[in-house]
Amino acid sequence: MAAGGPPPPMVRRLAVEVVDARDLVPKDGLGTSSAYAVVDFDGQRKRTRTAPRDLNPQWHERLEFAVPDPANMHAEALDVSLYHDRRFNPSGGGGGKNHFLGRVRIYGSQFSRRGEEGIVYFPLEKRSLLSWIRGEVGLKIYYYDEPAGPPPQEDRPPEPPPDNAPPPEVPPEQPKELPEMPAPTEAAVEVQQQPPGQPPVIIVEEAPMHPPMMHGPHGPMAPPMHGPHGPMAPPMHGPHGPMAPPVHGPHGPMPPPMHGPHGPMGPPMHGPHGTMTPPPMEQHQPPPQPEPEPAPVPEAGGDPYPPEVRKTRMATEHVRVARHPSGGMGPPDYYASSPRVISGRFVSAGESVEPVQSSSYDLVEPMRYLFVRVVRVRGIRACEGPYVKVQVGPHSLRSRPGRDVSGTGNPEWNQVFAISHAKPEPTLEISVWDGGAPTPADAFLGGVCFDLSDVPVRDQPDGPLAPQWYRLEGGEPGMVTGDIMVAVWIGTQADDAFPEAWNTDAPYAAYTRSKVYQSPKLWYLRASVIEAQDLRVPAPPPGLPFDVRVKIQLGFQSARTRRSVASSSGSAFAWSEDLMFVASEPLDDALVVLVEDRSMIKEPALLGHATIPVSSVEQRLDERQIVASRWFNLEGGNGGGGGGGPPGFYSGRLHLRLCLEGGYHVLDEAAHVCSDYRPTAKQLWRPPVGVLELGIIGACGLLPMKTKGGAKGSTDAYCVAKYGKKWARTRTVTDSLNPRWNEQYTWQVYDPCTVLTVAVFDNWRMFAVAGDDRQDYRIGKVRVRVSTLESNRAYTASYPLLVLLRSGLKKMGEVQLAVRFSSPAQLPDTWATYTSPLLPRMHYLRPIGVAQQEALRGAAVRTVAAWLARSEPPLGPEVVRYMLDADAHTWSVRRAKANWFRIMGVLAWAVGLARWLDGVRRWRSPSTTVLVHALYLVLVWYPELVVPTASLYVFMIGVWYYRFRPRGPAGMDARLSQADTVDGDELEEEFDPVPPPEVLRARYERLRTLAGRVQRVMGDVAAQGERLQALVSWRDPRASRIFVGVCLAVAVALYAMPPKMVAVASGFYYLRHPMFRDPMPPAAANFFRRLPSLSDRML
């Protein structure tokens, strides 16, 4: 806050630049239209000028609107309608209603901040089913904040602090000192694979994180406010915005101290059940690191709305509701793929739920915790490094050393402890200690004792409990003085203070807390290498052409062009080739462009290089935006001599066209298990269609992954869920084979045909010492396809965790999940979603090759892994690669067999239909054959009934199979993956890519055998096609003569006979009784098999 007073209030404005339109419908009778645009936003309407007689009008007008409620701007709709102005008709008649040319609706989630906008062409939509509309309109939409004018005198509530305030520096927490390092079990060693060697990754500077805030159902909540006596608890958020915290007065519920100021003051500290002596000092426990302080809320005054908006809102001042922008194998069932439904859970009714509604933790079981918030102390004697100890039954927690932030000599902590309250304890003891005292007796500074039967219970959506001052008691007379500000309450894991609290379930706080991560924003960078001039290239050896190539590096990515086309002088070269890279925000990397001469037999010679910052590259949204090419000077070439030139030496120039493609979706997941298809540019996003809620209840029957003390097996499990750009990590439950997390997370769904991935890992990073990087072990993974979930219904089931190891398939346990997809979309919205393209527009207009797409996906996976590894706590690269299926493209005999059986399963219906038809023609069931004869006769006589009958038959099949529909989302299928019958040698090949030479030879021979079979099948298929061509190619003149003669006879017969009679006769002949059949092959098949193929001409 500035020293001169509070900052002026900010007003948000929305700017809509109507650029142009293309290919409009003519409306004036002469093949043209006089179009103008009308823009509506939140009750405000503005229009552009009229562009007379032009089907491709251009306006380039900017219209500005005030945003009354910036917090709910994402739910507002912007309507742009185009009309034909009848005043410009050739007849001169200006009366009547202007003709409608189309409209576009854009939601606030697609608006971009000023500086990030771009021209986006939206296809015009119809107003009704019978409208004749075509064309598109180009818009540039962005918003910005500016100071408001002088505020009026009326009162208004203070504004929340800005979300982009810089956070205080937070040093990472250090884990507690462990008495003994655990050892991995045999199962853990088998699960953990040695990752392949990774080339060095260029570490980019991480963008500033937001200040520590509580996360509510709609996003981050405001930081706690500071009152006159210290920081106040953060406000709660309701379904429509922030809620004010309850005021706790003298009659409100607050935990009273056992002894007030008039009670007996003696050396011992008195509790409700007797005297309490100071406990001894803890010796081997380093103090935790400090945590960030909450940021104060700036005061603001004045009216948040400008005068023009205030006039509009006076007549419609109602309650504001956000509008939705929608439209060794065990028994057979040991590895069952179907999840086991947990009994006793509910299934919600099919009510419409807004996608922006909050998660109320109704998918998981509530877990009781005792929360203790320690704020500060005052009036204690001078000491060094004071800390607070919280004691409840067997649980003892110690705070970090206090800091004198205000400079008054009163240390502050502002720290929250969450103590498991599954087994209620009678008392709570909070004591203050001197960290620099020589003896425990001198270290005791006083304490407070609470009777937990009087502690209030906080249930959602109650506000946070205000901390109170309590007098410190106990110790020697005259040695204990001062007060402590604390707040004590009982809540659940849904409490706002739970994510950042020190939890008794996870004592190693640095690597065990639950966190939500965001993947970096990824771009495709397209570098078009056009030509180079003024290169000093030495003459190549005799008989060899010029071989000049351009190599471009971006971080760990590198790509090189093909051989150039040289000019006659040998100083100009052309390529006209595109190279693609993956860039991540913040765009602080640089492109390194190298021009190499590879004509020499020895190593390539550097002809020059250039460095281009990625932040200077232009961004484009689609292929219609033209990006200008640029010439870049090359430096540091050898100038045709033996040594390199000086740093500023001119070595030629290179013609490049660089752009960041915002119209693509950067794939970091396998295409068949992708969780998001949105393009990079936010302006091209569609509105969300629903909300996906995931409740991670717990796991049971986990195998021990480590041993402690040489005998005891344990597992420190945590769960990771990934959907879209959001990663959710639960807290680590230590030393438990049946952990209970009961955490719930929410994602917005933009396309239901996506996949949610959930995996369980064993935490090893919390045991890592300084400089040591230990990898977490995987336990298992589950995928849930969102489109298989019915809307507004909760599914709770237990899924098996299966891992394929060198020894075979192993079940590591089960994970219990609750999933719900809430969507208010009706049938027209669902139809529009399922009929729209899956990938963004650029993937179809300028597609990327399969090999290049796989290479770019590998670069994206490495970029995401490097970004998440810099978080706190870090999400390891092994976790990211396992979640993103980074090794799904590698060769595996097991996967090849599984895909083959999948193909056979797809073709099974055709095989079944052929078998049924063969049974009909063989009269195995005479009644069925007679009915088929009658149906065939009706369809031949009335051919217009063929399509309706087939459609009705498919409808009846769908209704019949509705009875056998899946009752819940399926998990991983071991039988489908061919994991339950896989051979040991195939597993060795899958897990050991570089075997010994003798093993490699055996595998090569087996692969040659399989390839020989495939080769033979391919030859047979080719032979059948060549025989078909030989019918009229006259390679066999006798056969061609017979075939041509038969075709002439058939043509004459069909001209002479009615086609219905021919169809009936052919059908009845095909369905004739077996007693009239010859057991030998038919004449047509014999004739076709005798036709020649080209196999006799192969070497």
C-alpha cells in the first residue's frame, strides 16, 4: 500500500474490435449486402457503421463495454449479430426490418487480457432452423483494468486484494530427521525400473507463484485479513461469492482457558484433571522452516461501477447469479477388470447442476480433525528462537521458531496444526518454549490447557473461527508472563485451513502435503527455413555437391533441415522447410540457429549462427493470419578460412519465418487417453460442458514397498490425479497399508470424450537427504473415460491396482474412488458436441505427421516433467512419465498381440453374421430360413423399405443391449492387455530393450518368424487384387475372353428381364436347400482362383 493513502479503485473494461467479415449472404437483390454489427454485453448495446454493398466488409472499429462484475465475467455472454441495412437497397426503400446475416456468441472464459489478444474468425450461426446463413466474422476481444474516476461518498464493501500480488519468499521445509533409512522390498525393487538416460534439460525460471491462499470450490480464495490484533482467519466462500466471517463476541463460542486472571498462579500449570508439569525438551528434531505471512487486504473506496454502467443497473438491481455458458496368477477373478462396487454408497438424483458450482465433499467420508491456529504471543520475557508445542494424547507437534515481524518484540507464527480426532482426547495442551535456553526448566515460558469437550465444531459453510488471547500459566512464580493468541476448533478435511496445516498423518511436511499443480502453457513453434544468402562456403571436394544445412536448437530440442538447393554462384541456398518445436511459458528461452557445411568428409564446419529470443516471435491463432518473414544476420562463421571469425563478424544472412502456433493442441498424452483437446490460444476455447468431481477415498490391501527396522513392511502412499492441465496430489499417509485420504477435487470438462487418470505411488522423496534425488515407486493406475459416466450420477467403486513386472502381472492392492460428472447439457448441446471436430481446426488444415507428432509429444512430456519437478513439493519425472504414458509407443510383443485380438473382436460381428447366414442357407433351422425367404421377397418387391427396416433393426439391437450396459466406469483390463497370459520371454523383451547377444539373436529369429507370416498374408492380399485386375487386362487371353462374353450375356439378360425377378431368382438360388447343392466349390470361385497374379514374376 502506498504511503499517500489507499490505491484508487480499478474498473474493468471489455474491448471488442470488429475487424471484418467474409463470404456473407447477399440480401439486397443484386448479389451484395450492406452489413453492420451489433454487439451486446451485460445490458449494453453498441453498433458499428454500415459497410455498403460488400460481401466481405471491413470495419476495424473498437467498441468498449464496462464489466460490472469482474469476478463473474467468465459466465457472461457477448453477442455479436450482423444485419443488412435496408436503407442501402437499390430500390431506396428503408422501411421494414433489417435482414439478419448471422450471429456469434462468445463467453467470458474466451476473453484474453490486453496484450495477449489476436484476431479470431468465428463462423456465423443461424437464428432458426430455416435461416440461410454463411460466412464468418473476425473479432479481437480483450479486457483491461484502469483506475476509476473520483468515487462518490456512499459506502461500499472493501475490495479483495488482487490475485497477482507477488508472494513472499518461502524457503522449502526440511523433513524431520529419520532414525533409520528404510529399505525397499522385493516388490518395490521389481516395480521401480531404471529410467533411460535423459539429456540435460535447460531450466527456465519459474513464473512467480500466487500468494498462499485457501482454495475454495471456485478457485483461490482471498488471503487472510489483518485486524488490529493480528491476522484474521481467511473468509469462507459460498456458492455466489465471498462470505463474511462470523463475529465472535464475548458471548460467542470460544474455547475458554481453565484458569482466568483471578485463578491461583503457582509453579505448576493446572489443567482440568490435575497438575501438568513441563515436558522435557525434544533433542533430535530440527525446527521447521518458516512459512509465508498472509498478505493484508488493501482498503478501497468508491463506487466500483462507472456512471454509464450505474444508470443501466438501477432498473435491474437484483441478486446476481452467474449464468452458465452452455448450450504368478491367482483365481480367475483375481485380475478382474470390472471395478468392485462399494456397498452402502449413494447414487444422486439426476438434477441439473451448474458446472461452476462448488464441491461440497459429498463424495468422500468426513474425517474429524482438531485444528489449532497459533498466531502470536505478547508480554513474554526476552528469548531466542521461541517455539510452540502442541500436545494432544499421543500426538506432539512443534512449530517453527517465531519471528518478530512487527518489531515490537512479540514473536509471530500464524501456523495451523491439524491433529487426527478419530479417537477424541480429553485435553489439549499448548505451551511456549525458549529455543535458546540451556536447560528444559529455563526453556518453559508458559502454557494453556483446553478441555476438548468445550471446543466448538466448525461445519461448512461456517466462517473461520477468530483467534482469542489467553493468559500463559504454569512454571515458577514470576517466570511466566504474557498472553498467546490461538484459535481451536474441530473440523473436517474440507476445512480451508487443512491443505496448509501440519498434519499428524504426514509428519514430513515438505513432501507429504496435498497440492494442486498446473501444467505449463505449451506452444508449437514453427520455424520455416526459406533461404540463405552471402554465405562463405568453401568449394566441396571434386565430385561432391554442396551440402549446407540449417540446425535449430531450442533447449534440449534440436532439428536439422535436408540438403539445400544451391545457386550457381554457391553463395545462396534454399530449403523451404518447416521445423517444429515445443515451447513453454514463460517464453524466456532462445532459438539457436546454426548454418553448417557438411560437404567435407570430416566434421561439419560452422558457417554462422544467430540467437533469437522466443519472446520476440509472433503468435498466431489460425492459418488465415499471415506471419511476415524476417532476415537474420549470421555471426561467428569461419569466413571460408580455417578459423572462426570474431563474435561480430558478418557471415551472411538467413531468411526465416517464425511463429508460435496457438491454434494447435500440444499433445503431451497419448491420443487415445487424452484428457484435453483445447488449443493453446484461450480465445479459441469453447465453453465448458460440465464439471468432473473425483473423490479419492482410500486404498486397501497395498503390498509393502519398504521395510523399516529390517522386518516391518510399510508403504507411504499418495495418489495423483490428472485431467487437463490440472494435477491433484493427495497428502501422503505414512506407514499404512490401508491409507484413507478422503480428498475431493473438481475439474471443468470441455469435452466429455476425454480420460481421467488416477495413479497411486509410494513416497520415497521424503527420505532423501540433501543432494540426493530418490524416485517414488509406482503402485498402480486407473483410467476413467468421462463419456462413459451418466450425467449427475455418482459412481463409487474399488478398482484393482495392477502392475506388469518382469515376473508377470501383480496386483498391488485396490483404490477406492468416487466419480461424478455433472452436466446441464440437453440433447441439442450434446448433439453439437459430438458432431464437432475432436481436435482444433489447425490439426486438419495443416496436419502434423505421425512421426513428427510423436517426437513433439516426447518433448512436451519432458517439458512438463521439468516444470513440475521445480514445484514444492516436487512431482517427480517418473510420476509424470507414468501418468502421461510416455513409453506407450515402444515395441512390445504383448501389445501387438493385444491389438490383434482387438481387431478380431471388432470383426467378430461380421464373422457372426456370416455364420448365421451360412446356417440359413444350409437350412439348419427351417422356420428361420422360411422367414428369411419371406422378408427377402418383401424387401425386393418394395426396395424403399430396405433403409427403414435396417434402421429399425439397429434401433432394436441398441434397445436390447441397453439391458446389458455397464453399471459403472471400467478400470484396467488385464485380459484385454494380454497381461494374464503373457510369456516370460516376451516380458523380458519388454523390460530389457538391450539384451545380451545370444538373447538378442533368439528374439530376432522369433521376430523374423512373425514377420514372415505377416509377409505371406500381405502377399495373398496383393494376389487377390491382381487377379481382379487380370479380368480385363488380357494377361490370360482365354480368361479375359470368357469374362467379357459373360458380361455381355448378363447385360442383355438384365435388359430383357425385370430386375425384381432377377433379384428374387438370385436370392432364392443362394438360399436353396442343401439337397440341391454341389459339395464342390462353385464355378465362379474356381474361375477366379485360376486367374494369374504377379507373384510368379517376383525374385
